[in-house]
Amino acid sequence: MIPDQLQHQIPALIVLTPLVLGLITALIGRRGLGWWIAMLASLLVFAGSIQLLIDVMHSGTYTVSYLMGNWPVPYGIEYRIDPLNGGVLCTVALISAAVTLFARRSVASEVSRDRLHFFYAVWLFCQTGLLGITITGDAFNLYVLLEISSLATYTLVAMGKGRDRRALTAAINYLVLGTIGASFILLGIGFLYMVTGTLNMMDMAERLDAIYITWGTAEPQYQKTVLTGFAFLFVGVSLKLALFPLHTWLPNAYTYAPAAVSALLAATATKVGAYISIRFIYTIVGTDAAFRGAIPTHVFIMVSAGMAILLGSYLAIKQDNVKKILAYSSIAQIGYIALGFALDNKNGLTAAVIHIFNHALTKGGMFMALGVVAYRLGNTRLQDLRGLGRKLPVSMGAFTAGGLGLIGVPLTAGFVSKWYLVTGAIEAGRYEMAAIVLVGSLLAVVYVWRVVETIYFGKRDEGAPNVQEAPITMLVPMLLLIGASIYFGVDANTTSWIAEAAAETLLGVQP
Amino acid sequence: MKDLVVLRVVARWNIPFMVVFGLYVQTHGELGPGGGFQAGVIIAAGFLLYGMIFGAQELRRIIPRWVTDIAAACGVLIYAGVGFWAMGNGYEFLDHAALNPANPGGAEPWGMTLVEYGVGLTVAAVMITIFNEITEGTAPEDEPVNKDYDNPTEMDLPRR
Amino acid sequence: MLDFLHDHYNYWVTIIIMMIGFYAVVAKSNLVKKAIGLGIFQTGIFLFYISIGKVDGGTAPVKVMGEQTDVVYSNPLPHALILTAIVVSVSTLAVALAIIVNIREKFGSIDEHDLNHLEAEQE
């Protein structure tokens, strides 16, 4: 079907396609060509990542490895795909393809025409970075790609300046915090490099294991170096992930960015951050050092995650802009993911991985529904959504279905992840965390209901502009994501198969 | 600033040497310290000096925006092109052995040289683009510079 | 104590430079100064990387032709990494300045307190 030669090159092509096509967009993307090139790149990448995930799941060792420039493993950059990053890769590629389809009309109404080809070039660079972070097996390469995606993200957020000038301050805020986070990651990688002398993640993990044996006997300074490095890394990644006390950049960045950018960021950027955390904690540093060493990191994460769930949901209730409600809800949902990987058991990790995917679908779809509102109304204030349920039946129906997913109603994808999460919390003996998850769901009922009530039972103001349902190119990707979130809530076999395989490989259980 | 004789003369003398030195660093890169990044920045520094002395618009006149845009993209495409060439011939991305399969070790410097030329082109073009981006929209050349040194205005005095 | 300070002086310098930059980021309200602070902060990290590449008695990692073979070289890898990180840092600074220029155009100020007031008014 696919020639072997091409199949072998897929890992490199997944990152190179958006990079090269992004450059071509910047060069010749005028006159509306930009979107077509971006769409082509997204579809190619999506097809490639599905093929790659299939390869990974059917290879005996659950890994596919690609050597850049054919340099042997510890010296060159290795692209290494296992079920975890194969799954995240597919999530990022799926969301990117859907949001790119959505972006055509939405972005054209928010970004000035002569800037459109730059927008799509940066859009593709952002995808390059996100896909690269996910696929690479080299710690420093991860940092560089993280910065590529972050720089692209700051620019994309700033492009919301045409509709609301606060996009600019949100972008600079995000830039300052994001750069500090990235610098911490750089410093953390430096410490680990000092100890191990290698940058390849698997090699680093092996050498750290060899060092751990000597802990408590000779050379205790290694212990300090590893833990300091891990601390820097963890704080840096948490900034990128927007884990609770470090989330302050997120609400404004999501609110004032163009609608398509909000959908892309909410569904992919923080998810990739979660992936980096899982990768560093489980694969590289190892849970023995990270959780059971001198610093009980998992307790910190659990406290942060618990606060994120409760305060994020509470703050979401108090907002008057629906985009901000979703942004604060994202903070709470990131709390669920963080809680999942802090539990340190198979069900918890499965919950984290599966929630990365499920929440990406749900939030991506919901932000697109709000994109339709912004496209038709020009803003997303709650009072302006009154009675829109009858005017925009499809989009508001999708929004409601997504909202049910955020609550975790059975037969939606959110229920599957929360089921795993509560099981994992009880298994780990953390009953208070299970309780917090349930309380968080109740709070989610409140903030979702507040919007749903306004949409369906509110009365439209007299003389409010008449609005129509959005064009088909905006409805299709939205329904695709929301439909998928319901499909994977009913039939969770595929997603839980991949997520459980990811959890098993991370915990070192032989498949 | 172009009315200041000292600056103008020094710049006129220095810029050619900066650019030539940049080219030296570029061509010498695979044998000694140097390479595309450094060379690109040094070459760009020459042009930026020109832009600062004679005004950003004058710089844009000799190197229009579209030249730097295309140069920046072409540099990356050279880099990626070397990689794709290897891919097309059944090697891994950027495996320079593809350039000369008979003598893989001898092909390595060739691959590196090509890649570094791509890097140099991009870095130089991007540095100039950044300069253009930041100076664009600001008042065109000739910011108020007081040439009457005996009677300095408030702007020329060191801020306390 | 003095030995401890002396033996680890590269770390002390790194920490001092990083904290100077960090102070500027946190305490200054002018956005350009914040951007400069970020640059200083990252420079501290670059110095850290470069200093860990030093091998005692090592020379520049350029192959000496035809001479003795037991030459000790410093580790060139951190330098190569930092070259990339410097490019990243310059790009960050460029993006930051571009956004600040836009802020100046739209808000008429680049002072954080003023911006907060202007944003609060817009609510």
C-alpha cells in the first residue's frame, strides 16, 4: 500500500512537512493560497501520524525509532515513538487538521487580508513545534522545538489584536512567563546533562538508573544535581502546562486570541505540556527519584491539581465571557490530567493519557462553537448569547454536547477518563482526590448549566442583530470533534487500548 | 546620523571588511571555528551598521524586503533540500553519505558545507528582517541629532 | 568556606546573572526592560552551559593535525547547544519587541501599570 521506503521516513516527514510547507506559505501564500497549503500539510501529517501509530501498536516492542542523519543513538538525534507519544501525536494532528479546516472563514474575519499568509505560515510552524516535541527522543531537541512552538504561539495570540487590543498584552504576558518556563527547562536539561553526559532520553534514563544505585553510598552530590535539575524541569514544564499556581497567562491568552487559535491552543499546546511532564517524570528521571526520592513531587502535583480542579471550576463559574469560562475550565481539566499522572499507578496514568485525547476533542469542539458565535456576533459575552439556541441550533447543540463531556456525563468521552481517574485514585488510597474529582464535576455542572441556560432559555434582546448558522466549513470540523468525543465515550476500546499500552510501557510492565 | 562625518567614514571603511570577514567565517567553517550562524550574523551586522548610519529606508532601498524574505526561506529550503535529497536516495534525513555513496566519509564535509551555506543565508536575511520589522513605522532617518557640540541640547546631555 | 565559594565560582556567577535578569523581569514595569531582563536571565543559563563544557587542562576542540595524540579537548557539545539556544533567545527578544511596538501603537504606553489601568477601563 505505502512503499516501505516512504513508511520508514514517516517520523521525519511528520515534522518536516509543516516546516517546509510553512516556509512555502510565507513565500507564495498570497491570494488565499495560504490556507490551501496549510490544509494540505495538516492532512498529510494526520495521515502520517495515524499510520505511525498503527506501526507502533503492531510492532512487537511498541517502539518505532528513526535516526536523524543516520547518526548512531547516543550521538545523534533520535525520533522515538511509543504508544504514549504516538497517541499524543495523533491527537495533535487530528486537532490541527480539524481546526485548520475551521480556520478558513474564522481567521479571514479576524486577521487582515495582507497578513493571512503570515498567519498560516506561523500556524504551520506552531504545528511543527508541537509535533516535534511529541515525536523527538532527544532532550535538547525537545527544548528547541518547544521554543519554536511557543514563539509561534505568542505571535498567533498577538494576531487577535485586530478584534481586541488586549490580545497584545495577553501575548506579552504569555511570552514573559513562557520564556521563563522554557529557560527553566533548559537549565534542568543542563543539570541532567552534567550528571549523565548525554541528551538522548533513553540513554539518559539508563545512565540515571546506574547513578541511582550509588545513592546513599558514595557521591551524594549527584543526588542533589539530579533533584535540582528535575525541580527546574518540573517548574518549567508546569508553566507551559499551566498547572494551577502557574496558570495566570492562560485565561487572557485563550480569551483574546483569534477563535481558531484558541481552539488549537486549548486542544494541543497544554496537552503537549502534559506529555512532556509524563515523559520526564516516568521515562527519564523515573518515579523512584521523582516521587519517592528526597522530594515527594507527587504530593505537590496532587495539591496543585486539586486546587486547579476546585479553583479553576469556581473561577469559571464567576466569568462573564464564555471564552473565559472555557479557559478557566481548561485549567481545571489540566488539573485532572496532572492528578492522573501524579497517582503513579496504571489506572491513573491511563486516565491522564486518555484525558489528553478526550479533553482535546471536547475543548477543541467547544472553542470552535464559540468561534462560530464570534464569527456571527463579533464577541462572546454571556449576555449576548441569550436565546442563541434557536438561532444557531447546530453550533449550540455541539457546545452543549461538549459541555456534557466536560461534566463527565456517561456516554461522553469525559466520563471514560474520569472513570479511570476515580478508579486510580481509590486504588492509590487517595479518597480525598476521588472526592475532589467528583466535586469538580459538580462545579462543572454549574458553569456549563449557566451557559446552557442562557443559550436556550434566555430571551434575545429586542433589536438584536439577526444571526444565521455558520457556513459548512466551520460546522463540519466542529461536529467531527464533538461527534468523536461522543463516539469515544460510547466505544472506548481503541482509546483505552492505546492509553493502557502507553501506561504499561511507562510503568515498565512488559506487554 | 549620516551627517556625521566620522561615523560615515568609519562605516564606509568597516562595512566591506565586516562582510568579507563574514564570508571568510562562512567558507572556513568546516575546517576551523566558524560556520553559518556566526557568518550570517557578521554579514548582517555589516548591513545593519549601514542601516543605522544611513537610515533604515536607505537599507531597504539597497536590500528590498522581498529579497530578505526570499533569502530567508531559500536558506532553510537549501538545508531541508540536502536532507530531502538524502531521503529521496533511500538514506535517512540529512545523512550526508547520500551525496557521495562511494565515499561516505568524504561526503560529510560537502553536506555540512551546503547546510551551513543555507544557515548563513537564512541568519543574515532574518537579522536584516528583524531590523526592518523594528524600525518600520518609526520616524524615518535623521532623528534629532545635535551637531552643535558647543551648545548641547537637553537630549545630548547624560540623563541623571 | 572560601574554597567552596572559589571552586564553584562559575555557578555563583550564573546564579547572580540569572537573578539580576529575573529581578528585572519581576520588578520593572517597563515592558522593554522586562524583555532585556529576560535576555539577561537566559544569558546566565548560557554561561552555565558553557562553563560545564570545560575540561581541566583541555584545549579548544579543534583537531590538531600531525601532533601528539593525547591532547585533552574541552567538551564542544554544550557550545553547540548554546549556539542554538542563543538563536532562540534572539528570536524571543525579536518577537517580544515586535509585540511591544504593537502595544505602543494600540495603547500608547509600554508601562505595565498604565496598561493594567487601560485594560480595566475597557472591561
